[in-house]
Amino acid sequence: MKGAIIIMEVILRKDKEKLGKAGEVISVKEGYARNFLIPQGIALVNTPQNKKVCENEAKQAKQKEMREIKISEKVVSKLEDISCTVSVKVGENDKMFGSVTSADISEALKIHDIDIDKKHIILEKPIKELGAYTVEVKVHSGVTGKLKVWVVKE
């Protein structure tokens, strides 16, 4: 039969937009499965043995996620116990030169042996005045904490 479309069942190993989530069994064209999904490591042929492989991968991923969440929660509790001080140059009437950004706060946290990427420090806008601020820090997806930041003159 020339031109017949053969459908194949595969198990997704990774989330794939417009197809499904990891662990789901889906039906796709055989050529798409054999030429793209399987070589890219996105899917496996639906067999009992491959089902077990995917279940083990899902279990390991869940355990890894739980470990990362526990570590993130420890970092959040440490963040909430400290206060971070950022020194800035000021001019007349305590007017700041420039502003305090998430990068400055990230650098100041390194003094406390906490390494947080500036992208995870959430500032609605840069800090332009001296004083105390509460800044939100997203340590992990779903795990956020509050950090006390003091902006003082040098």
C-alpha cells in the first residue's frame, strides 16, 4: 500500500509542546517517531520494558525535584535570618548616584556565603533611595523568600 500512513504509539520521555507531558503514551506518525522523536531522546517506542524505563526516569526526576526543594527551603530560611547591606555613594541631601539593582544585592549576598543569581532577585524597580527594603527572592520554582536589604551610604 503506497502512501499509507502508519501510526505508532510512543511514550514521551520529556514534555513536548503540542504533543503531551513526560510519561504519556501518544500516537504519532511512524516517520515522525522514527526520524525525530526517538533519535532526539524525546520518546521511546511503547513497549512494557520501555514503560518501566520511563517510570524509573519519572521517579528519579521526582526525587531530584524533592531534594532541590529541600535545599531551596534551607536557603530561604537562611535568607530570612540575615539582612543584607549595600553601600552606595551619595551626594548632597543623601541623594544616591545611580541605583541599587538585583546584581548589587546578589554581590552583597556573597559576603554571607549565599550565591543567588541576579535573575532570581525580584525588584519591581531599582532602589534609588537610602533605607530598608524587603526584597523577594525566587530560589526555586514555587519556593520564594523575603530578604531584608539595607541601603546605606559609604
